[in-house]
Amino acid sequence: MTPQLKDSRFKDKLVLITGASAGIGSQTAVDFAALGARLILTARRVERLSQVVDKIRSNGGEATAYPCDLADSNARDQLIARVKEQHGIPDVIVNNAGYGNYRLFLKETYEDISRMMEVNYTAAAHLMTGFLSDMVQRGSGAVVNVSSGAGKVAMPFMASYCASKFALCALTEAVSYEMTGTSVTVHLINPGPVDTEFFDAGVWEGIPSESKAKAADVSKSIQNAIINNKLISYVPPKRGLMVYIFNLLGPVGRIMVRRKFK
């Protein structure tokens, strides 16, 4: 059981989390529930999602499951409508759903690329268009988009994944500026490798990094981003330093990447 934390600012807040059936999403759900939040959880895998809901309820928390294939725009429309009708406007939205492939771009099909973009980027944008205006009208709300360090540095064998996460990073940062003065905040979380089922969800024709953060670290980073109104967070923080140095190196950094994967 996740220990009850002293911070009560999320108590009774309505929190919508996508990709909540495992990994970062399920851990974030459990942690927000421990803070007294009311959870709306969505993911494609019905049984796994139900297990997360049952776990939260068995610990005295409040959670509702809405199974949804986020690659389907019609399903997303239905999700938005159901949440509004049955719960109202969320106080917090955590767009966490995502997956990646690690293989040559030449092996990717249009269908592979399209589905990944739908899940990793378009679904987050869709939910934002569905709820942001209402948040602004209400005068409160927070959106947290879970992207990746690969959304800041292009990596070979991850072209489609990087493209989807670059798009999510750009969307998040741009909209955060537009929300200035509205009391609605938008946040970006860029984890490196995390010890979850991520490497099993897509096609991974390589050896995953042995150094991985914990899902609990990302969950805590999500909470801290909202509490401290932090636009961009990296997990672990040293990932941010690595991205900064890479961009500072400019062409030299790109030469190093090219040589490493030659």
C-alpha cells in the first residue's frame, strides 16, 4: 500500500490518467489516491485496468475505470463525453499513455507510424482540446504530459517514437505559454528509461538500458511539477543536464551520435 502522504492539496481533486493499467500510469494512480484524489483511469487493457481500480478501492480510495483504445478518435470522443457527463471537468489530467519501437525506420509501416502518433501525441492533444477550455472557464486545472528524453534528442532506431514525443514536447511547451494568466498550468515530464513494461509493449530489436528509473520517481515528479508549477522536468534530473549539454554541443553532439551508431 502506498503510504498516506501529509500533503493534502490533491484531496478530493478529480484526476484523469491515461495508460493507467500498468507502469507509470498505475503507480501515479495509486499515489494520487493515497493523497485523497478521486481517480478516473483509462487504458486499453480492461482486466489490468480493473486490477488497478480494485487495488485503489481496497485501500480506501476512489477510482473509476473507463477502458479506451486511445488510438481511436471516436473512442476518445466518447471518453471525453462520459467523463464530463458523469464526473465533470478533471482538476488534473495526466496524459501518460504511450509506447515505442526500437528498430530501423525502414522496417516501420505507415500503420505503425500512424498508430504510434495517435497514442503518443494525438490522444494527448485530443484530451486537451476536450477539457482545457472548461478548465480555463472554471479558473483552475493542470495538464501533465508524459513525454520522454527522446522527445528532446533524436535517436537512431527510434525515429517514429522520437517524432511523436518531439511533437508532444512542442505542444506542451507552446500551450503552457498560452495558458499564462489563466490559472491553468501545463507541464512536461521527460523520463529516461523506466523500469516498466514499456520495453514489452512495442517492437524492441535491441538491448534495453540497464539503468532505469522507478515508476514511483516519475509519479513524484508529476506531483512536484504541479505543486511547484514547473514546466519541464526530467527523470532522473541528470537527464536534463545531458539534453542541455547535447544541444549546447550542436553539430559536435550529432557527430557523436552518428559515430556511436555507425
